[in-house]
Amino acid sequence: MTHTPDAYSRPELLTAPQELSRVLARPGPHPLLLDVRAAEEFASGHLPEAVHLDLWGFSLPDTDEAPLRSFLWMIEHVLALRGVTNERAIVIYGDTSDLRAARVFWFLEYFGHPDVRVLDGGMKAWLAAGFAVTTAVITPTTSTWTGRPQPTTLATWRDVRDGIGRADVALLDTRSDGEYDGTNVRAARGGAVPGAVHVEWTHNVTTEGTFKRAVDLRAVYQTAGVTPDRAVITYCQGGYRAAHTYLALRLLGYDAVRNYLGSWKEWGDRHDLPVETPGG
């Protein structure tokens, strides 16, 4: 399955509804389809063969070693319960190319899955293309899968702290304007990581909920100074929007991108870490 709107550097990280439909029409084995929407949305209709996986709300506000290890073990276990194996390709979809899909994508990349991608445009694009859905429920086949963690995809508070002031590191704030400038406070303190570049995650997608063309996406980040020669650490409030921008940059071929899993909930609550308030 390949998807090449205006030549992404990593087009294999997405698939289009037409491409996925052709794959599902062929004799198996088929990819494992993970529907990451809310349970009520899944129940009202989902792609044929899809299993449900809702990780919304699973956040970690402490990236010290022990809680981080426990949290990631839990996520890994839930993925195995949904039938994840390294031998089977995975396609993730949400309502659109949304935060839910991007975050599960990031988890699977962190665990080293060799073939994972997102259905570009999600359920809305699937329906718009005229493809069928079903309400039949498939019971997942539990696996004994364990991942091969890729530490270079994940950032802790220490990594962010150590990146402050470095010209070769871009700290990338993917939150809203109000959160970034400190007028919308969602932790003990408002504001931003000192020196962080601000590009809200919504700049990654079109009004239809698909990822923007590569030329447009690339312009967004290069204009902001987030260039491929810099190591990038994305953050938001809890690692969801940051995962979306992680995927966007991966599509563009950025090799050194990490998601700060604890994000602002951890950083803003820790009074020993520096904060700036761009809004004054």
C-alpha cells in the first residue's frame, strides 16, 4: 500500500481509502485494522475486519524512569490484547487523520513495529469514497507480542531540559495559541518551554481532515525554522497533538523526531523546570 500525494518522503506511513479497499478485496492475510474512535462510534459502524482500540485518556504526567516503564508496559500489553504482532501490517484509523490515530501510530513506532500506517482521512474519507461499513464485531485474537522499544522516538523532561538553547534542537510546541502564550493555563503554571517554536498541530491537516500535501506541510515547518537538519522534540499537553506533529514530520522524512510523552502537564506542574510566557 503506497500513498503519494505530492511525494512525501515517507509515503508508506499513510494509506488512502482506495488503496486499503483494494488490499482488503484480495485474499488474505490482511492488515490488522485498528479503529481508535470512541466505543459508540465504533458500534455505529466500522470498517470490515476492524477491531476496536481506544487509548484516549491514557496519559503519563511523569516521565521519570519507573512510571515511564510501567506506563509503556501497560500500553504494550493492551496492544497485544488487540492482536498486534510484528508479522502483520497494521492500519490505524480515526474519524479523520486525527489525534487518536496519530497517537496509536506513535506508540507502535516506539515499540518498533515494522509496518504501521494511518488511513488518511479516516472514517470520513472511507465513507466519502463510497466504501461499506459494518456493525459486526470481531473478537481480537490475543497475541504474545512484545515490542522492541525505540528510545530515539520518545523524549522525557530531561531530554527537553537538555535541548533548551541548543541550535541543533527544535523544541516544538504544538498546542493552541492561548496555551503557548500562557493565557490558557492547563497545569500549575502556564506558558511554554523556553525557546520553543510554536506551530499548532492543526496546521498539519486540510479542512477535510487529511494530511496536507507535502509541499504545503514542508513550508509550514521550514518557515518556522523546524528543518530536517535539527533534532525535533514535539510537545503539547499530554502527548496527543505532539504525536500528530511527530507523524507529520515523519511523513516529510525528518529522521530525528521525538514525542515528549509527559508534555506540558508534566513540565508545567514541575516548579524546578523553566517556563517562559510569550504572551507577556
